[in-house]
Amino acid sequence: MVSSRLLASRRTLLGLGSLVSLAAVGAALVSQYAYGMAPCPWCILQRVIFLAVALVCGLGWLGRGAVWQRTMAAMAGLLSASGVAAAVYQNIVAAKAFSCNLTLADRIITALGLEGAVPFLFRIEASCADAAVTLLGLPYESWSGALFAVMAVVAAWLVLRRHGD
């Protein structure tokens, strides 16, 4: 059994945050390639945010100092909050729109050149309305938003706590 001290370690939780973020992207890829769920620009933007969270959490895991780990946790929290915003927008607005062309998500993905650089991961394949899929009765973006929210809360806790370095 995992000791509570190990679980409470800031470094351990940052490492776990990185793995969870990578697992979320892996689940999206399985959904896309094994089950034919084509991603829209907002789906792809959330992948980008999960990968950014994985990167900063991984950097926090690699660093030893409390200040460094708190800084990376703060960045992960801000990124996670932006993921919540993207998921909420997708659920409330984009999923009901016929086209996602020229939305913020589409412009970000295009500006970063991700679709051409790594098409298997970042290629936009559907409109927002066409990409609206549910899992266990909830839209995919709701699951994504919930995970981002949990990660934002954990990140805030890591920034504010005084022990467990």
C-alpha cells in the first residue's frame, strides 16, 4: 500500500499530474482511432492543453526545489483552468454550432502549425456539431472539463501548502 507521506509529496503529485494528462490524450487517441470519434478544433485544443499540463507537471517533477515545484504547479493550475474554459465553451457554444471554422480554437491550432506538424495527434477532422459524442451519458468535453477541474484544484493545493516538498 502507498504511504500517505509518499502520496502527499508535491513531487509525486506533479509526476502523477503529468501521467494523468498523458493518459487523457491517450484516451482521446484511442477514441479517435479505435472508435472513429473524429475531433473538432476544441477537442484538439484540449489535447494541446493536456500536453502542456503534462509538460509543466513533468518539469515540476524533475525539479527538486519547493519554489520550482510551486511555480510549475501554478502554471499547471492556470493551464488546467484554461482547459476548463475550453471544455465549458465547447459544451455550451461550440457543440451546438454547425462550424468551428475561425473560432479561437481553430485559430490557435492553425497559428501553432500543429495540424501539419503532427497530424495523427492534432488533425482537425470534424465540425463541433459532428464531434459531439457522449460517454456514459455525458459529453466528452464534460469528462475533459471535470478532469481539468480536478487538476486545477490539486495544483492550487500544491501551490498553497507549506509541507510535503
